Amino acid sequence: MNILDPQGPIAAANKTILIDSIAIMLAIVVPTIIAIFVFAFWFRKSNARAIYWPDWEYSGRLELVVWSIPALTIILLGGVAWIGSHQLDPARPVDGTGGGITIEVVSLDWKWLFIYPDQRVAAVNTLTVPIGAPLHFRLTSASVMSVFFIPQLGSMIYTMNGMVTKLELRADTVGDFQGLSAHFNGDGFPDMLFDVHVVSQTDFDSWASTTARGDKALDADVYRNELLKQSVPKDKPAYKLTDPLLFHDIATQKIPPGPGPELQGAAKEASNAR
């Protein structure tokens, strides 16, 4: 999960903003650190050439330097952040090959559900995508708020109960990567990881067709009885999707959300007392 090893255009742009921001901030940090040591050395007690000037109180040239450099730095840093935030708007379309893949994402306690409505398949804690294709994510939460993040593809974004957020990504390298929840959401948070498999279009079509002919089916009943329960799954099952409106029903709360993480010990007793 190396953010400095981007495998897509969004992550590459994020890396550029990060490096540019650090470089701009170093324009203040490095001279300040150097000045600390220079002043300490020059004005040491044993230096007879250092001028003792107790009545000094103002220097226009010094004030110009002290205020102009930080002001210019803030202007540059703000410009980089402002331009980058608009260019990397999560909902802004990303160019790629083909018509793209729509992926509906549901964050649960403590697992991720990925639904492919066009392919009529779904998977838990495994995201499989074709290389070079625009990835159209629609995300919601079936419990507390979480953050969807694939460091090498870029742009973390919140998933919220009763709300759908959008994210556009693209993967440019075939390989296996890691995604995670970047927001604490209960006991199972450390294990709320998912695998990202970037494959060729042919391999993706093969995976989707094979999964669609599988024995496991996902509908509202399976979702309620199995996936909605709080757990860290040991396996990563894939399903054929028999309910095309499942994501819609979850996002609109037609299917009630999960209970969320439970309070434990003294915190639970205090809550009951209130």
C-alpha cells in the first residue's frame, strides 16, 4: 500500500501534489533550521565580533523577509491545493479504454461488499477490475461511516449510511494491490482490508462469467442473514447477483442498516445509565 508507487492517473496526481507541497513547505523549514544554528553560533558568548544592540526594535528589511517568504509560500501552497482539488474531484470522469465498469460498494462491519450490476456478480473483500478501464464507483455504508481507500490507485472517500458518494478511478498496471478502510469504525477496523486484482479485459470477462454461473447467489435475504452481521470474514466469497436492486435498497435504507459497533464495558454501562 505504497502511496509513492502509484498505479493509476489519480494516484500519480496525488503523489505529485504531495511532493510539490513538501517542496514548497521546505522553502521555510530548511532556511529556518539553518538560521537557528547560524544565530546560535554567531551570537555565542565567546564571539567578540557579535554586536550587542539592546535598543534595536525594528527593521523594515527584516520584516519584509519575515513576512514575504511565508506569504509567498502560503500562496503557492494554496494554489497547488486549490487547482489539485478541482482537477481531482472524485466524481470527475477519468478517461480510459471502453465504456468503463460500474462498481457499487457497501461498507459493512467489518467487510466490503462489491457489486457489479452490469455483470450481475458480487464479491466480499475482493475487487477485480480490468486494466485501463474507467472505474465508476458508487459507495454507501450499511453501518457507521467508513473511508474507502486504495493507496496505489488514489483518492480516499467516505462511505455514509443513507447516502451515495461517487468516485472515478483507473488502474494502469496489471497486478495485485491492497485496499482498506481509512477511518476507525469499531473492533474489526484493523482487519477491514480488501484485495484489488487488476487483470486484462479478457480475464475480467472470464471471471465475471464464471462467477455468474456459480452456485452462490446474493439477494436481500442472503445479505440480511449473512453479510449484515458484524464479523470479520475468513473467506472472500463471490456471488451471482440475483437482486439487481440490492444496492439501491441498501442506500435508500429500504433494507435497514446494521446496528453498528456495540459499546463495551464501562462505556456501555454509562450509556445505559443516561
